[in-house]
Amino acid sequence: MMPATAAALATPSADFLPQDSAHVRHLWSVAEVLALYEQPFMELIWRAQTVHRQHFDANEIQRSTLLSIKTGGCSEDCSYCSQSARHDTDLERERLMPVGEVVAAAQAAKDKGASRFCMGAAWRSPKDNDLDKVLEMVREVKALGLQTCVTLGMLKEGQAEKLKDAGLDYYNHNLDTDKEFYGQVIKSHTHDDRLDTLEQVRDAGINVCSGGIIGMGESRRNRAAMLTQLANLPKPPESVPINNLVPVPGTPFGELPPLDPFEFVRTIAAARITMPTSYVRLSAGRQEMTDELQTLCFLAGANSMFYGEHLLTTDNADISRDDALFERLGLRAV
Ligand code: SAM
Ligand code: DTB
Ligand code: SF4
């Protein structure tokens, strides 16, 4: 006979009705998300995989390639980031890349099998004349037949509409961490500033990509609260990147110890359960993960990844290693 807890989990309750096929959308409490984390690991993974299969083909993984189009020299003080001008990292600053070079990199990413191209700039927020160049990049990358994504910092009024008009598909802007913990990571802007930009992106009709970083010394409750804040947005993000902190020497978080890998997998599972129709992206920190750990993340419901040798300023897992893993697991890239 099935154990009582497993039987209860087998029948989805109103607590986790899928948000796109139910009239009632479940709003999560932090206590409920924390309770997900506190389930025995096997039950959490089983429940996450069950929810995953209700909405996605469990053998398909979406692949995005990243490019840093403007590197370093950022005015913000994000404690994890190699690109803050306030930290003494050995990163070389680079100006905004010429459009032609960006388009060539996008074509190369497409040729290797990426479906989305994400362009990241180390800005607090874009100046209007810089935005004009990014709009040109979006138009040209889109014309290659790729989905487009940019992450440019906080947007001022009217900028999201311009991006939408240029054909932008996704805007990445992470909540990064729980509102309560935010001030211990970033002081130069607030969690509410992030929410404000997300609202502008949503209102402009652009898909929202928003997630966070774990392994920054936050508590499990903070992790659960961050997922609650994402899941309870007026509409959950279409794409939810979960980054494992890459400790960069010279940043305030450069010496932090690694997080228990099972806690990372639990976070992926809780993201999958709370945001059943979103793509959950296994993001920064993948290079340091074994193939087996990545596989556990896919089993927990991760169905998107960054594909390509580099993230923004740090290295990503090698393409040849990713291709071999897809082959061994029978995964298909979408
Ligand atoms: N300046 C823009 C912003 O802050 O939204 C865009 C670029 S920023 C580098 C994009 C995201 O990368 C951050 O929100 C954070 O989640 C992630 N990130 C940056 N450095 C990281 C690190 N060392 N480890 C893990 N994730 C990191
Ligand atoms: C996201 O959540 N992770 C990506 C993307 N969105 C822009 C960036 C990861 C950056 C990791 C550290 C670096 O390479 O600088
Ligand atoms: Fe600047 Fe973004 Fe890095 Fe913060 S995360 S320092 S805003 S580039």
C-alpha cells in the first residue's frame, strides 16, 4: 500500500491547482513554501516531477546563450557581482559592444543550437542613447530567428515600450533574494525598485524573466520567501533563473562557502511546484556541478539552461560536456 503521505501527494489538492487551467490561482504563503522545502527529499522531488509532467515534456530543455554587451564599471554595490565598480576584482571594463559584433555572436549561438540570445549590460539603468543601440541589437538578433532577451538594470518610464516595439521577447530582472535579506546584499537600490521595473516590463507586454541567487548566506526561510514573492507576482515570471552563487574573488561574497547541493535541488523543486507553468532555469554555478547533480536538477523540474562557454564574466560548463550529457540522458534541446 502507498504510504499515507505519498497518497496525499498523488492527488493534487486545491493548494497546487495549475494556474493556467484553474479558475482559482493559488497564492503561496512563506510557510507553505517552507513546508515544501522541509519534506523528505524523495517526496519533494516526486511531487516536483509530477507537477512538471503536467505542463512540460520532461525530456526537453530550453537553451539560452548569454553575451555581456557592456562589461564592468557598474555604479551598483551588489555584493556578489564582479561588475560593480565598488569592488576590487580584476575584471577589465569594456564599453558597449558594436552592433555588428553582437549580431555575429548571436549567429554563432544559433548555429550551435541556442533558441534564445540574452544580452546583459552592467548598468544601474540604461541611458536613452545607449538604449537606442540596444534596440538596434534586438531588431537584428530577432531577424536571425532567435528569441531575444536583455538585462539592462532598472528601466525608466517609456523604455520598456521601446524595447517591446523593437521586438524584445524577454526582459531579465531578478528579485535576487528575499525582501528581508535584500539590504544585506545590495544597498544602492531596493527590492521595491526591482518590482517597479518588473511591473513596467509586464505592462509593456514583454515576457518576464526573474529569479534569484542562492548560497549568499541567506536562510532557508529567505529562500522560501523569495520564491513566494516570485510566484505571487500579479502574473508569475515566464522564466525563472535560479543562480547558485559563483564566488568572485574581490567581491564581498568572494569567500562564502558553497551551499549544500541538495539545498540547491530543493530550491529548483520548490520553484517548479510554486510556478508550474514557468521555465525554471538552471543558471550560474553549473560549471561547478557534477553531471549527476545537474541531472537531479532536471528531475526536480529545471527545464532551461545557459548554453555556451561563458556566462557574463565567468565561465559556464563546456558545450561539449553539455552535448554529451544531453546524449546520455536522451534530452532534447528546444
Ligand atoms: N545590471 C543588470 C541587473 O542587475 O539586473 C543586469 C546584469 S546582472 C549581472 C544579472 C544577474 O546575474 C543578477 O541579477 C544576478 O542574479 C546574476 N549574477 C551576477 N553575478 C553573479 C554571481 N557571482 N553568481 C551568481 N549569479 C550572479
Ligand atoms: C541570470 O539570472 N543569470 C545570468 C543572466 N540572468 C543574466 C547571469 C549570471 C552571471 C554569473 C556571473 C558572471 O558571469 O558574471
Ligand atoms: Fe550592476 Fe547588475 Fe552587477 Fe548589480 S548585478 S553590480 S546592477 S551589473
